[in-house]
Amino acid sequence: MSRWQQVFLALARPASQAYGAALRIRAQAYRRGLLRSWRPPVPCISVGNIRLGGTGKTPMVAWLLTWAKERGLTPLVLTRGYRSRPPFLPYPVTPASPVDEAGDEPLLLAQHAPWARIMVDPDRVRAGRKALAEKPFDLVILDDGFQHLRVQRDVDLCLLAPDDLDADWNRVLPAGPWREDASALARAHAFLVGCEAMDEEMLDVLSRLRLGTQRPIYRMEFRIPAARQMHGTEKRTRLHNARALLVTGVARPGRVWRLLQRDLGVHPLGHLTFPDHHPFSASDWHSIHETATRLHADIILATGKDAVKLAPLADERLWILDLTVDFSPITAHPPFSQWISERWGAQEHL
């Protein structure tokens, strides 16, 4: 750590402590009923995190939507729709919604799960009440909901990055990336840690979390099982000989690169990185097209949330990467699918 970073952290620490204290008071006010909250009439699962930035919330919500379908449940997703610009609120997202109105992640969820209702509204209480008044649902999924205490939940899933349990532990804004201090973790019913490998060093890091809670901890492993044409029907599970250019506008672009090599066997000719949630423009696609031509790339690979923004601009060379998650228990608890089903069953019969 440089001297200037040390000076900044020293100056930011009082503000960080004050901010953390204010959020503790806020959480206590909700817990004691001093601030009003809404209890959905059906079980509610919240998917959220403790830090700013991506930890895999959208793939987690997508997994829950598939899990719900397999159980014959009709799910409702309440999301604020980061960087969306809906013409009205609440805004129901369909697979055909314009991406600039719906937002990249809500549109991706709607295309992944057309059997679900995806509602965009910063006021998720308003969105939930309206959707449930119009149609019955069996399950509410609260996207990015760990700090959204206005909606009561039955299952609170907290997604963590490895750095959350190591260098970033309890480093609250503005001194670090955490939205709340470590006391907030007591609200979680389970923790899901997105890590690529589970070695002795990672287990040592996880011991910090296990000391403070008896909640189940699961490793959340991301996979890319296939790539498919955005404007076509072809789908491949291996891309050994493909001449590919990778384009990403996500929080952790390096992870996508590594997954491509591990899961699809492709070594991209190049990698164009853009900021997370980047609003791709025609000039961006022109630059991507020129780079692909210069590298003699046959296909252009993009993550799902990038592909929905590139689709109106791109030609047949654009391929979308399917992203899924697998879970393995780190603590002595049942497999995640069994655990969430048991939690659901307990709430279903209350």
C-alpha cells in the first residue's frame, strides 16, 4: 500500500465508522418496526451482497428462476434496474423490451426466464404490490436486496467475493467497498462465495466468516457451458479452433477470460474491456468490428448482459456466452438446492 493510500484510509476511517454506525441504526429501526416495511403475501428470497460491485447476483437470480420453474412455481422478481430508463414505473420487462428502458440485467433475466415477471422500479414495495394485485405469484425474488430492508424476506442470501473475507473485510465506504459493516452479516441465512478454487489459503480466509456465524457457506462456481449465436441457431459447447475476440463490460473481466479457456477450450485472439454496465454505442461496435477484422476473428464473444446491448448493433459474428453457477457446501450443510428447497418448504407451510 502506497503512502498516499495510507493517508487516504486514515482520513476516510472516521467517515467510514460514522456511515457504518448510521446503517446499523437504520437496520435496528427496521428490525424494531420503527421504520415501516412490507411483508409480501408469499415467501420472499433476497439475493444481495455486502460490497459495491459484481458478485454474481444476476446469475444467482437466474438460477433461482430455473429452480422455481422446476418446482412449478410462478416467480416475481423485484429489481431497481440499475441504469435503466423506463418510460413509466413500475415497469414490467418482457424478452422484447428495449434494453435502454429495461436495463441490461433485467432484460437478460426476462429472456432467460419468460415464465417469470420481472418488475423494474426503485420503489420495490410499489412494484411488488402492483404486480401481486394484477396476478398471483408463488414466490418473490428481491434482486440486490441485502440492504433493501423495506421488503421483508424469508431467505436472505449474501453473496461474497474472496476479497470480502480478506483484504476488504469490514472496510466500509468511503474507506473501502462495503455498503455496511460486518454486523450486517448476521442478517444472512446463507453465504455464497464466488471463488474459482478452494485451496488451503481460501479455507483459511473463510475461517474468518465461520468464526462469527453458524450459517451455511457455499462455494459458488461460475461456468460457461456453451456459446450460441445471438442472431442464429448454432450452439457450441467447445470452441477449440475458433478464432474469437472477447468483449466484456462486466465487473470481473479476467474471470470471463479464464472461464472461456477452462470451459470452452478457446484462447481468444484479443480482449476488449469496457466498464461494468457500459452502454454500447454504434461507435463502440465499429471499434469492435475493426478489431475483429484486424485479428481475423470469425466470432465475437460477449457475456449475456453485454450481448443484449450489442444485439441491435451487431452482425452474425456476435455470440452470447451462457453463464451458469454450481454450488458446493463448505460447511457441514446439505447441498444448496436441497437447503433452499427445505427453507422454501418451511415458509410455504407457515
